[in-house]
Amino acid sequence: MNLCPACEKPLLARYDLTEAARTLTRDSLAKRESSLWRYEEVLPIQTRAAQIRLGEGWTPLLHAQALGEEIGCPNTLIKDESLNPTGSFKARGLVMAVGRAFELGATELAIPSAGNAAGALSAYAAKVGLPAHVYMPQDVPSAFRVECSNLGAEVTLVDGLITDCGAKVREKVAQHGWFDVSTLKEPYRIEGKKTMGYEIWEQLGWQLPDVIFYPTGGGTGLVGMWKAFDEMEQLGLIGGERPRMVSVQSTGCAPIVRAMEQGTEFAEPWEGARSLADGLRVPSAVGDFLMLRAVRESGGTAVAVEDEVMLHEAKRIGRCTGVFPCPEGAATLAAQIQLLESGWLGGDETVVLFNTGSGLKYAHLWA
Ligand SMILES: *Cc1c(COP(=O)(O)O)cnc(C)c1O
């Protein structure tokens, strides 16, 4: 495992930001490639050969005007991560983890995943020519499983939850010396995910939104964006302003929502986790305290959404915006509506909803 050997908590990458600030400027960014590699000064990859490219990042930030007007929050935008390779934002994290593992000389990669992370690992491992071992819960929808096997990964189905898959991976890693790319168990996935924070700032004309809604499982994106904002301040790109971060979960698995309500530093594992939204079915996350810290420091909150409401709101997003969201993405709209109703949101804020993946791999849910 690649956690801190002293405290067994996640390691986070640090950069010489004074040096980076010399070249990472608004002017230079304007001329760079339309991918997350535009932020190379603040990414961990050291060599060109390990910069794997399948078209990751620089996804559209769409003004969802008709949707916003319908719900009473006209400045609602959707960051559409479904356009990433393998159809989800997991590509951002895995391109970095796989590239760095390759650069460090790893020979085989492994991941426990209920869905999109496995597909992204399989794609990047294929591109760079490393074997990938994927451990998935037995009930994983076939689209996720077939994607991995067609991308050349070795897929093992486990009778249990994602946490049981994690235990299997740990066993195999110890036996065979594979590189474990589990969320926050190596420091690089978060580095890829943080680029979402840089992108929305650039795409909003060098401004941050008032509120970000993020569907939270392991929390890499949320923690990553929060880290990005601190880096951006040190780079002189922004001041001390921050968006309020809203963590969105399923009522069937809401450890972060419960920890927010109880005011605890860590989140208790969620017993009997259930959700149709595979990305949200994470009963316990190593980075729980980092998520809770980010949400609290930002003045944000955490909201749980019923699975049925997600499925329903997915159709509203489809009908109003032309985006076919995954249930996790649709959960952000359901949470936004809840917070408009409760008065936590006023309706005049600029709000970014993260559609973290394509609805296509989940089409069976509406069939
Ligand atoms: C993994 C995943 C999530 C949760 O992301 P984290 O950064 O791990 O919290 C949300 N939506 C989708 C579609 C996912 O695949």
C-alpha cells in the first residue's frame, strides 16, 4: 500500500509552486492543448513517455439555462465529464496513476472497482502496455465488466461489496507485488482529478463558481479540487475566495452526510450500503476526513438523495440539456433542488453540477 507509513493516511503530492508560477499563467494557458496535460507544471508525471493521451480532460462546462430556469436557479452549469475516455471522470485519475506507476517501474496494476474506475484503468494500462487486474462485485452491470475485458484486463468477480474487492486486491498485491491504484491509496489519482478545479476556473473566465455539487464516493474529486484551489492561490491565479462544496450521496450509503450531521472528524463505515449509483456505493473511504474538512472549510454541506429521485432527475437533465447523465450526475441536480427548497441556496448563485459520467453504461436502470 502506498499510504503514509507512519499514520496510514493518504499521501498528497507537493510541487515547487514558485517555480510553477513562472510558466503557469493565464496567458500561457490560453495557448495550451485541450486536455488536462495543459496543467503539466502541477502534475506528477516527470517524463514525456508517461504522459498517456487518450483525450482526457478539458470537458465542456455547459450553461444549462433551460434546466436552471425550470428549477429556479438560472446560472446552473453542468461540467460534463461523460466526454472523457471510457465515459467518466475516472479517466482523469487513472491516466495519472497509471502513468506514474509506469514511470516508477510497476509491472502489473490492480484495482477494486464497482464500475468506471476499472474501465479507466483498463484503458490506460492497455495504452501503456501494462497488465491490469480488476476485482469487481459479482452484481456489477455487464457494460462495466465487458468494457474491462475488451480492453484486455483480467477481470475477477467477487462475491461481496467493493470493500471485499479491496481486501482481495490487498491480498494479491502482497503476494505478487502488483501496484494498487485504489482511491487515495496512491497519491496520483487525486492529482488527475484536481484538474477539474483548474478547468472550471478557466472555463468560467478565470472565476470560481459560488457552489459546486459533487457526487461523492471515495471523494478524490472533491478533495482534489479543494487542493487545486489552494495551489491556484499560491500560484497567484486566484485570491482567498472558494466555492461552497456540496457532497452528494445516496440515502442507501451516506457516511459523509451522517458525519456532517454528527459533527465528527471521521465517517463511520455505512452498514449494508445500497445504491444503484455504483460510484456512490462506497461504505467507508480512506479520505473521509479530507472530504469532511473540505466541505466544512468551504461552508458547504452534504446531502443524501433517494435512488429513485436520481433516476427521475436524470430524465429532466436529458430533456432540458441534451446531456445523458449517469445516476451519480443526476443526484447532483436532485441535491440542488433539495437545497433550493430548504432555502440553503437562494437561486441567484452560480452553481456547477458535476455529471461525472455517461448514462450509457447504466441504461439498464431505465430499461
Ligand atoms: C467514482 C464515481 C463517483 C465518485 O467519485 P469519487 O471521486 O470517488 O468520490 C461519482 N460518479 C461516478 C460516475 C463515478 O464513477
